[in-house]
Amino acid sequence: MQDLYAGGDLFSYRLYKRGQFQNGEALFLVFQMLKALEYLHDHGIIHGDIKLENTLLSTFSPLSRLVLADFGSSAQVSLAKCAWHNSSKNPWSHRAVGTLGYGAPYV
């Protein structure tokens, strides 16, 4: 069974709001995003393409439920073998992932 997220993506919602989020609304959205990433990372999953277009809302309202979508660039890593502070062991240190327009300019 799949859930319906009729609110569209966070990019469309930001355009609708003209970038003017209330503090509580922005806090709620960021909190949900961080909890989703915490869950993924706790299970050894790296999303690889975090952006507004890959964040879906259940409704088109200020306190909507948020979920991550599009796991096409994701990867599962062994947490026991991976030291993130050591880039030589980072499985993504030499891999281009994500959306070009969202990448750092030096990449």
C-alpha cells in the first residue's frame, strides 16, 4: 500500500509561499527533514540527492507531513567499515551523485 502525498513537492510549496515561511513552519519542515535523514543514516543509507523537488508534502498546508522521495542516487554503506571523517574510506568521495544544479561549484 502506498500513501498519497497530494501536497506536491517542497519546491512548489516554496514558490507558492514566495519564500516567506513563518518561523514555526520552517522549523517544523527542517525538523522533519532532519529526522528522515537521521533514520536513513542510522540504517546505513545515504540519499545522495537531497533537494526541494525530492521532498514531498502530504497536503498543501503549513503543518504538512514531509517525506523524502527519489532514492535513485541512494546507497547503502556498512557503518562498521566506514569512517566518514576519513575521505579515503568514504564510498562517495570519488563518485559524482545528485543534481548538477544543486552541487557545489568546485565539484
